[in-house]
Amino acid sequence: MGQTKIEPLSVEKLGENLAVFAINRDDLKVILKTVPEEAKVHLTTIEYELQILKILSVGWGIAFYMADGKNKQQLTLVFWQHIQEIAKNISNLTETSTGHQIDYFNILRSRLDDYLKAMQEHSEQEYFKKVTDPSYFMGPAFADICHCPDNAAVILVGTKMLTLTLGAVKEYINAVEIIQEQ
């Protein structure tokens, strides 16, 4: 997110900024360009799932990098409220343009469940019990969700999206000072 100095922000503004970052597609487009043509994958599916992974990764970043306390709880709530509103708009736009009704926020919840299940399954295996880096599991889980299991290029883009997003959220949280609203 490119912050270099401490910037005073309210929890509401911080949550809004993180939600805007979560749906920004600039880095997503750059990552998609790294998928080689010979990978023979459905790029539309990968793009769709990368966006979902990015949104979820911002939520995880808040959970991982925000200090415990009232601000973390409030920031988490504000972030997900913004995402829920964005998801509602995406759902409405999709229904208007295609005639098909979807619940994008429910899709986000479903993917969260998929990723948590994959992490749980891996953490139960003896070999993986010492692995603490979530990207170790998430790249393969992302490839499975994209219907490209064991595809190294797809595993890499999922891992890259998770890692870059978590790093950006950590950097941003460390670069702001939360001010209490009057």
C-alpha cells in the first residue's frame, strides 16, 4: 500500500481504505500476466478467484497484524461491513447485467470455509505440523479451487497474491496511527 510515514486515521477510515485496497485490481492484473500461456488454464477463473483471495487475505492481515483490543475488533467489523456493501453492489450489478441472481458475500464466506478446511486438513498431518507460513497451504488450496490442482503456475499466483496482500496490510497497519473519533 506504499505508506512510509505514520498517518493518523480513524478506525472507520482505516477500514474503508483496506476495503478499497482489497477490491483494487491493479496488482491482480500484474500477477495474472505472470501465468505462462503454456499453463493452459482458464484465466477468467483464476482472475475471479484471485480477487476473492485478495479480499480474504486483507481480512486475515487485519487478524494477524492488528494488535488485539477494541480497535482490532472495530476495524474487523468496519472492514467486513464495507466488503459486505461492495459484495451487495456486485451481486446487484451481476443480476442486472446477466439476469442471474448471486450472493457475492456468501461466495466469499464459502471460499473462506474452503481455505480454512484446507488449512485444517494440512495442519492435522504430522509432516505439516511445524509449518507456520500460511502460503505453504494456500497456494495449493487456491489451485484446487481454480480446478488446476498441482499446476505450479496457479499455485504460484495464489501464493503470490496471499503473500503480497498480507505484506501490504502489515505495512499499512504499521504506518498508521489510529485516532479516536470524537
